[in-house]
Amino acid sequence: MAIAALAFGAPPVMAQPAQNTIRWFSDTEPANLSPYFNSTREGVIFGFHVWDAPLYRNLQTGEYEMHLAESVRVVDDTTIELRIREGIVAHNGDTVDARDVVATVEFALNPANQLTNLGRTRWLSGAELVDDRTVRLRTPSPFGPWQEYLTTLLIIPRASLAGGRDGMGRNPIGTGPYRVAELSPGQRIVFERFDRYFGGAKGKPEVERLIFRRVPEANTRVAELLTGGVDWIWRVTPDQARNIQRRRGVTVASGGTVRFHFLQMDAAGRTGTEDNPFRDVRVRRAVNHAIDRAGIVRNLVGEGADVLHAPCHPDQFGCVQDGITRYDYNPARARELLAEAGYPNGFTVNMGGYRERPWGEAIIGNLRAVGITANLQWAQYDAYQRATREGQLRLAYGSWGSTSLFDVANSTSYFFRGSPDDLTRDPEVMAMLERGDNTTDPAARREAYTAAIRRITEQAYWAPLWTFPVTYAHNSQLHFTPTADEIPRFYRSRWNR
């Protein structure tokens, strides 16, 4: 194959240190760059580089650092006061202050704006302007992980908000270390260093330019890296990593993330209740028993991944692992359960998916072995999410990075507490998660989340699959450090000269 043939030749011939540019390829491109109108991982990365939040989480210390805010004060159980730094300049030259915070929150909470990414602001009920530099954020009830969420409350300048969904997508304006200099959907996106950037906890970037391109084919991305056509790629498969790890001039590195994979099943009947097999707990348990998680992890997902049993990432606060129902790989038991539920010959269902297709195809093979024929409906993330939310999919193969928040409030609570992506709608689970989200007492939060996760697994509402490690490959002249939150911080990268 082409990759093996290129594995031991000369080093890349088109490295970019002279141009002080990082070219990076990925398999997905958000339809809208605004952080409130996309939920793709690429969109999260763009958000960190183009926009800023009041707080910044230091991954080395675990501490929350001031960023757009110069101070934060808890006024009472449902009020948080922010004092915004003076002299913050947006990419269009406007000064950004507390008024932009209020405008961002009001825009996000207005149902008419139909946000795609609800997790960033769904914990808020409003914002009140105290003065030009001071704002008070309101929550409907006490909210435990408020500091974590202040790291992803990206503030949009008022001039950009005025353009609405389409305007924000066509002309993204932020305050971050990079500004969008060129936006050619489907071709490339160019980010240029913003020389008036205030720095804050992120610091000022050294690399002058980032060039992003969507390249769907994994082998093409690797071949481009080996021939010098790109400087940085990720989601390198285990086979690819083995082929290129000894390649002179290329560095391969792996890092853990808080991303995990799962199968959602339409237990709530959002696709209709007539002849909907997933309304029956025995069918849902059969699906769980049918999937060879350990085998897929060993043969496809690769080193660093772990089999998952809970509907959250084990590194997240509240993601209990003890006392939950676990389903071993047992095709015979799966067939018994299907027969008990009235499906001795199985059934046919459409399964949606949008990333890591070989893993999804392996799941389909496991399901076929017990009599379930899953027809894969592959799509870009936006179409996949729309189909799930509109009740078009009874089985959905998904992946979730929790917007890199280390708390189940943005994983389990998001998918099981009535969001548009909740295919379960169990009132008991919703009430348990609401108790966990709406208290600042860590012990009370853990107790509530434990009860919710135990019910979710006992009822087999999901088939949790595995955690997701990421393998990166890049030009060895580029100084790049993987992080645990799946966000490459190019603003902290540099070329070794």
C-alpha cells in the first residue's frame, strides 16, 4: 500500500517553519464555525483559538485560572459575578466588555436562535449588567460545576451576534489568539495570529498562521504527511501509526481524552412506538450482549482505549463504575433475549453514524451475528445530529467529547435529562440527574449520579462502548504536546528552528 512504500524515505520536503505556518488536516469540518452552532470536535478546537471564555482550566494543575475575567465572585447560590478585564479587543477592533457577556448569554438562551450546541449555556437562566465591566450570571438553581462551565462559555462580540446564525458562520469574530482570515467551506480555513491579543491564561501564540483542510480519507492524510504536504494530523489508526512511527522527520504521539463512544437506542419511542424493538428492555440488553467491545478495542481502536460500561467517561466527576450493570460479550444470551422479546429471527433497523466508520462496521457485524440487520446510514455530523433529534434514527452510533468538560453534567446529564439528543426520556433518571446537577455539595452530587447511572445501565438504555484515545502524527520540527482534553493547543506550539 502507498503508506508502507513511503514509510522509510527522506524526511518531509515542505515543512513550514520558514513560513511559521501549521497546516493540519482532519476528516470533519463544521458547517458553521460559531461555537454555538456546531458540536464537532473540530469546532471545539476552532473555538479555543478564535474565542475566549471567562475562565481557563490549567490541565497541569487542575486549577481554574482567570482569563477574560479578572475576578469571579459567588454572590449567592444562584448568582455568579464576573469582572471582565479592561481593554479586551475583538478581531474587528471593537472593545469587548461585560455588555458582550450579557449579549452572548441572552442570544444563547433565546429559543428563536435554535442553538446547536446547547451544553455551553443550558445551565444559565440569564445575565444582568452591573456596569460596563461587571456582569452577574444567573442559574435557575445551585449548579455544582459552574467553574468548569465558565471555561467553555465563549463570549461573542456584539457585532458578530447581530449577524445571527448565518452571519456568525460567514464572518466569525472573536477575541482569541487567532482570527479567521479566510473561510472557504469545503476547501480551506486560514487562521492568522491576532497581534492585539491580550494573552491571559492562554499566552500569546508564536505560530503566525494555521491552515485547516478537511480530507476525509485517512490514508490520504497520512500520505500527505509523509510527503510534506501537511504538518499535523490526528486520529491515526494503530496500523498507520506502526507504519510511520519510525519514519525520519515524523513524530507519532498518543494522548488520552474524555471522549467516548456509544450506541443510543430509541427507548422513548421518538421514532414511533409501533413495532419499535428498542422499547423492550430485553432487546436493549441483547444489543449490549451482542457487541464484542474488548475485541473491537484490541483489534481496531488501539492502545489507550478501555472498554466502557457507564454512560460517561471514567475521568469525569460523578462517573461511577461500581455497582452498575455490566454486559459481557455473550451472543448466545443476546439471541435468547431477542427470542423472549418476540424477535426469534431478529429484525432490521437503520443505524446512523458519522465517524470512525470501521468501528461502526464491526458493531454491525456483531449485531448481524445475533440476527439484527443494521443498515448503516453514514453522514456528516450535522446531518446525523439532525436525524437523531428529529426522530429518524432508532439506533445511533455516536461519540461524545463533553466539550472537554470533566464532569458528567455535560455527558450523562446532557443525554438523559431531556435534551434534544435524549432518546430515553426516563422521568426517574431525569429527576436523579437534576438533583445531581443542582447542588454544589460533591457528596450529594455523587449520590444522585450513582443512582441515575445504575438505573441507566440496569435498563440498558445505551450500549456504552469504549473510551477514545487519540494518536497524532506531525512534522518533527513542530513542538506539539498532546493534552488530556482532546484539544490541540496550536497557540502553544512552535517550530524548532
